[in-house]
Amino acid sequence: MTAWVIGNWKLNPTSLLEVKTLAQQLVQNVYQAKLDDVQLMVAPSFVHLSAVQSELSHQEDTEPAILLASQDVSAMSADIGAYTGEVSANQLVDMDVDWVIVGHSERRQYFDEDNDLLLQKIRNAQAKELGVIFCIGESEADYQAEITEKVLAEQLQVIYSVFEQTSSDIKLIIAYEPVWAIGTGRVPSTSDVDSVHKFIRQQLANMDAKLQDVPIIYGGSVKPDNAKAFSSLPSVNGVLVGGAALDADSFLAIAQSFVE
Ligand code: PEP
């Protein structure tokens, strides 16, 4: 199975020059890294999509080693409309974006994004055939209260709703990201990650047969020195990387951990 290594650049870096340099370093070094069966993807901020797309267009192969994702998509419209500040799925497709991140914990936390809104975002992405990286994860309080599975099952209701209302295919990746592990340097034990991924796999299997091969990736403080612990678990089909994705060498080193 292909392993997915996805970099979420969030509100970084500061300048266009830094963005271009990072994208260039990735394009220059990705083939040397010989990342067989590893699919890379980067998610810059909206304003940098065009510059990164231009750098990624210099990739040697017709099958790109590095795909382009956005960090969000409008729930309001999949096309055009009077929605100040929004970016639609159609506009993203026009920028050669392949995938969108939906439901990142920072959007749930700071922008109050709930299941209804996330469902609409997924529908809009799906309408334009964008892939969806759907993030789920428990808070520290949920973890302490041992209600991780309950929380994840509630968050996965969005995916259930998507399939309840459509029979069409959807390109989907589930990213399990414990909120308390994001940007903190703390990571769950590999046995916890393994059992949560198996739980998610079971939930997906119960929803729809089409979901049985959906990749389930882990996110939260993944670094070059701990990536192998995750890549060695068959239940982990890749990683979503924040901080360590802002350095080309460390991002590629993480990807290398997934080469069999
Ligand atoms: C993230 O925000 O998705 C993430 C995984 O961040 P970090 O790797 O910095 O913990």
C-alpha cells in the first residue's frame, strides 16, 4: 500500500521567497531520496498555492512525487458567489490543487467548525473531485477521560453522512491527530496509535465497503527521529506533519522512514 507523507505548512513560512526555496528543495531532492511507494504532498497557505504549484510543475515524472493540497475549502459554494474571504473547490481545482485538508483541530478549535460545516466542505470538495484529508482526534481532556473512541466515532459521523447521501466515489484519507500531540513534542505510545487506527478502520468498514482501503495516517509531533516508530505499524498508512515539514531535509527524512 502507498504510504502518504503530507506536510501541513499552516501559516508558514513568512515570505514568498522562503516558500519557493522550500518547494524547490523538495523538488530537487525528492528523486534522489528514492521514495518508492511513498506519496508526498504539501499544503501551503492559499496565497502561496500558485507559487508552489509552479515549482511542483518542474517535477521530472508525469506521475508527480509531490502533490499539492490546500489547508481548507469553502463550505459556502463549490463554485463562485458573494462570500468574502472564501476559496472554492472549483478555484482550487483551477490552481491544480489535488487534495484539501478538512477538519483540522485548529479549525475546529479556533473557528468553531462543527460536523455540519465539515460535511458541507467535504461535499463541495467531492463535487469537484478533490481528495479530502479528513482530520479527527481527541483533546487532552478526552484522552484523560478515556473517551477517545467515543469522540472519534462522533467525528466520523461526517463521513457516514457523506456516504449515506451519495453513492459516488470519494478520494479520502483519514488523519488521526490527537490534539494534545500537535506541536507539543508529545506523542502517544505506538500501541495506542495502533489500537486507535484499528478502531478507525473498523468504523470505516462498518460504514461502507468502499471505505475499506481508505488510508489512515497519524499526525502529531512527527519528527525524523520518531517517524520509524509509526511507519513500522501496518495500521499506519502515512503521516501528517506540521513543524517538521517546514524543513525539506527533515520532511524527506520522515518520508524515507516509510520506504520498505
Ligand atoms: C498538524 O498540525 O497537523 C501537525 C501534525 O503538527 P505538528 O507535526 O507540528 O505536531
